[in-house]
Amino acid sequence: MKSSMEISYRLRKTACLVISVNNSAGLVYYLFWRIEENGIISYPLILHIMKQLWNRIVNELMEQNHNEKIVEFKNVSLEYDYQGDRIHALDGIDLTVRRGEFVAVAGPSGCGKTTLLKLIAGLILPTNGSVEILGEPVHGPTKLVGMAFQNPTLLPWRKTLDNVLLPLEIVQPIKSQYYKNRKPYVEKARRLLETVHLNGFDDKQPWQLSGGMQQRVSLCRALIHEPDILLLDEPFGALDAFTREELWLVLQDLWMQQECTVILVTHDLREAIFLANTVYIMSNRPGKLVSQSKVAIPRPRTLEDCFTQEFTDLFHEIRHQIGIVRGEIIEEN
């Protein structure tokens, strides 16, 4: 076991580095005051305060980045014809997502959650209003996004590594660079696979991987070309509860490392709260955004956080909003 003096020295050294790049010195000083005041190292206290420090640093850096709007919906409505009927899918959507945010969208089936992702990706265009990425209107498919679906949709004839590399064979200008010098991209793909604990599986076929492992490959494939925005359409919906929770942690790690903007569509409120910084609720069709909830639970989050009072209260608050949307609960004036 390390001595009290050694731990204090290491923490002081870390604090000097932190203070040199960040404004969170007060929390560091508080930590050392408690150590020196008590004369005893309290490991739970140190872990708790260092986690607070880490989150304060992350939040300050994110606030700096969040000044930049990366996705913006301006009064977006969408209608389309289906089997002779006119479907009013979305109505008056106003939404701003800033760089580095993790946003989750939940709501009843058929309310237009997936349609939001298709609009961001440029796969469909709005009937009214506009969708902008980095201040530019979306007029068609964009290379600025990566996307993962409920089903991994891996190509069965390609090995794991080749499935991850697939976007690089399609997206310009990376495509031409990839064919000229493939080695650095292969190394990058292997590092991504290692991040999601799939090192050693790069030469396996999809049928040799479990459902959870296939979904990890799908996430790596969506991130290989370093998109500004990662779109996730219920990526864990088909998995068992244990695998799903394991992948929450994997996705959180990927987001914190890759520093991309994530927009997640899900039916699972626990998933939305665990992963996101902001949770939006949509109404029945035509879909509208009816509520917005900020999630202030510190990161990195653990599965134990799901049982805290803060998590539970937020879950019930959002569930109440969905009950109102579905007409299960009558909202009091």
C-alpha cells in the first residue's frame, strides 16, 4: 500500500498540471486541506473528490465547445404519402445540439424519433423549415455523420476488421487516401476494436461473434471516419439486459475518448438517463418535442448510479412526461 506522503505527493503533482490548464484549483486545494487537516488518507474521500474534479474539468471544457451549434432544427415539419394516405410525421421541431453533447430522444413508437436521425443524415428532407449542420443547410446525404442501428448490419462475407473499414472505401476524400496508404487506417481500426474490448477478433466473421460483439463492431464502423456526429437508432434494443448495460459503459467510454456529438434514439429511459446529458421527449404523431431534461449525474457514470435517488427521481419525472403524452396521466393546471 502506498504511503500517505507518496499519495499526497502524486496528488499535488497532478493538481499542478490541472491548475496549469484549468480553473478548478479550489477543489484541489480542498482535497489537500482535508488530507492535511485529518492527517489520514481517506480513499473513498479522495476518489469522490477526484471524480468531482474530473467532472468539473470536463464540464468547463464542454461549455467552451458547446458555444458551437452543430445541429439545428428550425421549425421543421415533415409530411409524406404512404399507401394513398398523407402522413404528418413531424410538426414544428425546434432543436439545437451543440458540439460534444450527448443527446437522447425518447417517446412513443411511431412518433418520429428515427425520422429526426434521417433528417440529420440528409436521407430525407423536411417539408417545411430547415435542418442545418455547422450552420449549413442539409440538402442530401452528408459525410459528417456516422450511424449505428438496432441491427448491426455487418456484411457477412467480410471479417470484423474489414467491416469496420467499410466507410473508408466509400467516404471521400478519405477513400482516395485509404487506397493509397491503407496501413494507418488499419491500425486505427484495430485501436477502436481494442477500445471496445474486441482485440484479437479482427479476423473473425460476423457469425462467429455474439450479438453484443457485433454491435461493438457496428459502433467502431460508425466512428472509423471520425464523424462530427454519431447517430444511434436504438442500437442496444435487441440485446439482453446484461449485454445492453455492458455496452452503455462501452459507449460512454467511446464518447469520452472520441469527443464527438452523439444523438441517441431509444425506448429505454434508463439508457437515456445513463448515457445522455440531455433527454428530450416527443409527443405522439405528428411528433413534437414536449419536454427537455438535463442530466447532471457526474461522469464517468457507473451502473450503481442507476440506483441513486437522483437517477430515480429523474426517471420518474421523465416517465411522468411520457404518461402525459400518452394520455395515461392528466396534467394538472
